[in-house]
Amino acid sequence: MEQLYNYLPRELVTFILVTLFSLLIGLSQRRISLKREGETTLFGTDRTFTFIGILGYLLYILDKTDMRLFMGGGAVLGMLLGLNYYVKQSQFHVFGVTTIIIALITYCIAPIVDTQPSWFYVMVIVTVLLLTELKHTFTEFAQRMKNDEMITLAKFLAISGIILPMLPDKNLIPGINLTPYSIWLATVVVSGISYLSYLLKRYVFRESGVLVSGIIGGLYSSTATISVLARKSRDNHSGQATEYVAAMLLAVSMMFFRFLILISIFSKEIFTDIYPYLLIMAFVAAGVGWFVHSRHKRNGDIASVEEEDSSNPLEFKVALIFAVLFVVFTILTHYTLIYAGTSGLNLLSFVSGLSDITPFILNLLQSTGGVAASVITACCMQAIVSNILVNMCYALFFAGQGSKLRKWIFGGFGCVVAINAVILVVFYIL
């Protein structure tokens, strides 16, 4: 925008922008008025809002220093808007004040455009337009919200914006890189990703099919998602077996993407070493899943999968369990390195796959500064391989002894594990 000022007078550019933005807001109000045929209670639409913006610009530019004219004009406009609201309330029993607030924002566009950077005033206009157009969306969203949904959001804001900054960044145990801040930071990041996947599943992909359930669920917990899919497969037609296995493999694929995000946040050095592996395996798992999906016998549509455990992932019990596991793996890793060296750490990485590997991997990224990056990378890869094997066992168990899924589970997961093992061997050789 500053380059444009080199060719045109600043006042002209500002006037054009104010007029354009005011007109856009007015057109948005016009669109709302067209939906309310026969309603005579609207304050104004396109022309009215354009004139409000121009009036604000004129009164602002005539007295930039003291802004007495601008503030006086705003006061008069506020009284007119208040009078209009009183009439609507008394005669037509209309109580909305959204139009009044939008009109006042329109009046303030001129000083915003003149004094603020372009990204800021464009952001303001876009926000106003979006909030105006998304009224019905917000209404539907509010109707679909659980009674405790706002409490859940408050919990997330509390653990990330209140508790986290207050925690000390000093070691709890001498000689072990374990601080209250690092413990809770890992908890907040993982909870944030889980919460995002929960919101996507509940509000964006609510009526999704099996494949989307696997994708979204994998961001939260691949193990839980695979277990749910395997149990649900028992109640469906045998010809749909491959679809459930495909969804499980997509959950595994998203697990790799989840660790890609987490590692990029906590360790740039390890991320540089491990991201090719994570990307390759994510696409391998997705590719195998898509191949399995292509074998699907289309005997009708598959209904969406509703997670049996639909509880919000931000329950404090879940956060505390993660924090405890993080502390346990930190202590185990520390003493394993002291008494067993890197070979013991390799063994521990395989054992960690029997449970939730996220605390173990995050602990590796934060607590082992004296360990070579290549060793940490290898341990992360080994823990992931171990966890995939455990997930396969869960899938086999919950699918049942006589399930049609078993051969597809063995084939799909076996292919992913085999390619994973090959990459791990190549990593050690190189």
C-alpha cells in the first residue's frame, strides 16, 4: 500500500479505501435485508453505510490533531442510532443491536485506514463481513454445542494461558532435565492437537464416513481410533471389511503427521533428521490404506462411525495421566542412559510402544541433551514401529476371532511395519 502512495495522493487512496470498505459492509447489510422481505426496521444498507464511512473520513481529515469533529460526529451518530433502536424496540419489539455496532465500526474506518498498516484494517473488514454473514452458522453451532462445551474451552484457555506461564522452569530432581514448565508445555501441546481433532470431528465432519473418522481420529489417538473401528466392524457387512482396515491405516498415517507437528515444535534439530522418515511413512500408510480401500466391495454406503468414547479430550484426568507418563518416562530415560547407555535406551523405546508413545517421544526431545541426535531419531522410529505392532494387535483383538478383517489387518499393517523396518535398517547402515 505504501508503494501506491508514491503514485497517488495519500488522501485520495484513503478516501477510496474508506468508501469501498463502507460499501462492502453496506452491501452485506443489503443482503440481510433481502432475506427479510417486508421488514421496515433496518437502520440502513449500502448507501447509508457508505455515507457513514465518508462522513467519518471527512470529520477525521478536517481535524486530525484533536479529532474533536470526529468525536462529535460519532456522538451525534450514536444518538441517532440509539433513537432508532428505541423506536424499533418500542414499536416493532426488535432488540438486536448488531446493525448499530456495525454502523459505529463503519464510522471508525477512516482513522483505522489512515493510521494502521494495511493487514490490520483489511483484517478488521474481513472480520466484520464474516461475522455478519455467519449469523445462522453461529446459531446452528450453539444449538449443537454440549452443555459443558464452554467449560471445556475455558479449561483449555486455563491450562495454556494461566497455568503454563505461572509454572517455574527449574529442575524438580537434581541432574534430571525435568521442570514443571516442560511437563505442562508437552501436556498443553498434545491437548491442543487432541482438542482440535475433537472439534473437527464434532462440528465439521459430524456426518463423516469411516475413512474420515480414521483420519480425524488419528490426530487424537490412533490406538483409540483403531480399537473403535475394529469393534464397529463387527456390526457391519463382511463386504465392508476392507473399508474399516483402510480407515485404520489412515489413522496410522495421521499419527505420523501428528508426530511431525510435535517434533517440529519441540526440537528443530531432530525434526531435520526425522521428517523424511515421517513423511515417507505417512504416505506409505495412506497409500496402503487407499489400496485396501480400492478393494472394497461396494454393497451400499457405510454409515459414519460414532466414537464410543466421545468424551472431550481435555478432561483433567487425561491431562494428568499424560503428565504422569511424561515424568515416568523422563526418569526411566535418565537412569537407563546412566546404567545401560544407548543400548538400554533402544530397548526402552521398543517397550514404550506398549503404551502411549507420545510422552516418551516428547521426553526424548526435551530431556536428553547429551544424547546424539541420531540416537534420539532412531529411538523415535523404533517406538513408532513398536506402537504400530501394538495397534495391529488391538485391531485383531477387537475385530474378533472370525472377522473378515483379520487377513486385511495382517496384510495392511504388515506392509507398513515391513517398510518401516527397512527404513530403520537403512538408517542404521547409513
